[in-house]
Amino acid sequence: MRVDHDIVVAGGGVAGATAAALLAQSGHSVALVDRRRPDMPDPDSDFDPRVVAIAPGSAAVLGAAGAWERLPENRLGPYDRMQVHADGGEIVFRASEHGLGKLGWIVEVPWLQASCWQALEAIDGVELIAPGSVSGFSQREDHIRLEIEGGKTLRSRLLVAADGARSRLRRLAGIETDLWHYNQQALVTHVETERPNDGIAWQRFTEHGPLALLPLADGRSSIVWSQPERRVSELKTLDDEGFLAELNACQDSPFGEATAATKRYAFPLIRRQAKNLVSGRVVLLGDAARNVHPLAGQGLNLGLMDAAALAEVLADWRGESDPARALAHYQRWRISGGSLVAGGIHAINEFTRAGPGRSLAGLGFSLAGRLWPLREAFVEHACGLERDSPKLARSAR
């Protein structure tokens, strides 16, 4: 059976676009389908509220895809130190102590996505279908027939569903999910402080929920404050003076008090895990595979690990051969890796919601800070450099 492409990736977010680039570089014919092409951000605009922490392993994956070097340096907020506090206890990680130049970077999502698409446009063997959307599909023995909105059809050997947390393609493939509503929201904004944030990812478990101050390239901090829904609604209605007073009452960061804030946004927190990542010739990736609580900043990093892992298991696959064995490997690998991270984050969040839990966490941080093997293991996992990471990620060492 003649096909149009070896692989169609549905969803052009950062994880989907990275997967498309890596798969095309492996010699596969790839199409990326998305509702629109991302706009190139204005280099003179203020920092977007949508920011993510990119670990060294993920930066290496983005570099292999040709996207990382396209990011303007003046939009990257690098950090070489992480400080985590809970009820008087703390643990501090320094990049230099673990043989790393940086522990990560805070990056705006629009710049990341635009850089990924720029990289795709420079790769032979990639067809960009945008605007476009996969409205349905039917699986055959050796290919998938895809229906594209507007009446176009495509035949592909594989369909990668990277269409987000509420993935329509996941539902059409019959893949169920486990769901957990935290009844929390994450409040996000950028703040100025008395002293600039010169490269510290700072986090404290407050009585209301985990609060993080993350460095932006201009010395401000982007905050992510996960709290009960009712309290977030109250904080959003306060004027700037009232909000800053509430924030400063809960933070004692090295940067001093927050003195100004941009517009506040909030999004609901849900833990979601697909029970399978593969159904026939359909593969889930990124947020379509799982969502995690933002307290450890691992959401997009997990999606980028998915992209690198899928490219790795399909490196030797060629279209006419059966991909079942490679896809089974991908499913075992990424369900194991994603569930370990998601489960750990979930446990920490639930444990620290009560005062006794925060006190025990603080004690645990202080003790863990003295145990080098535990510290090293944490950094390797957080940075995407552990032994089970894809080869592309481990190349950051």
C-alpha cells in the first residue's frame, strides 16, 4: 500500500514539533498537522506569562532538533541554583557541585514553539499542514487513513497524537485515562523584587500551597503559586498592593519583597495519565499522554523525553516493517518514566498540604541535603540525565 508519509504528527506544540523534527532527521517522511502556524514573538515585547523550566537533558533534545540555538539569549532565564524550603528546613542544589553548567532555564512557551517550527522548516522530509486538523482516522493492517478537516485524506504508517491534555485523538483511539482533580489552581504572574533574581529557582511550601519564584532574563521572577481554587479567585480580585502584601507574607526569598507584579492568570490543576500510550498504530506523546502538577516543573520536560524516546525506538524502523515491537518498547519505557515522576510529584503535593506534612518535609530536606547519593540522584532525575533517559538527553553531560 502506497502511503503519503511514514509518520503524521497531530499537534504542533513544543513536544509534537520536536518529535516531528527528530523523526524526520532519522530518515522518516513526516507531516505535522496543526490548526495554525505559531507567530514569531515580538523581541521587544514583555515576557509572556506562559513560561516553563527546561532541564539540561531537555535542552539537549531541543538542540538535537535544531530549536535550542534559535532561542534569543536575552529571553532565557538560566539558573545554577535551586533552593527548596518547608517549615524551616531547606535543601540547596548547585550546578557546579554536580558537574553541570546550569540546572535549567526558564523559557517562554511562544518562543520555544516558534523556534521548533523554524527548525522544522529547515529540515527536508517534513510537510507542514497548517491550518489543518485530524478530524478522524481508521486503522488498517499496514497503515492509517487520516481525515483532515476540509476533505483531504492522508495515508500514514503511524499517527503520533500530540494534541494536548484533552486529546481528541486519544479518545478516538479508545485509550482511557486515570484522572485526579486537585481542586487547586496555579496562579502565575511576573514580579519585580527588591533585589534581582540572578539565577536561583526558589520554592517554598507555604500554608496555602507550593510557591515558586523562577528567574527571568531581565532579573524579575516568574511565580507559580498552587493554591485552593477559592483562594486563587480571591487573589485575582485584589489590587496590586493587596496581592503583593499577600505574596510577601508567604515568601522570604533571597530577593527581598516583591514590589510590582504583572497581570495575574490562573489555570486548574489536574493529574491525568493515559492507561496506554499505544493503540495499534496510534502513539500518544506529551500532554496527550499525561499531565502532572507543576510544583517540580516537569510537564514539558516529560513531553520532550517522550519525543526523544520515540525517535530512539523508531531509529531503525522503516515504513514497510511492523512497528509493534518498537512501539511496545516506547510504551513500557515512557509509562514507567512518566508514572515515576508524576507519582512522586503527586505524593509531595498531597503530603505537604497539611502543617505536619510540611514540617516533616522540612526535616526531610535538611537530612537529604547531607546525603550526597540522594542529592545526586535527585539532580539526575530533575535534569533528565538519569540512566533511563533517552540517549539524546544524556548527551547533556
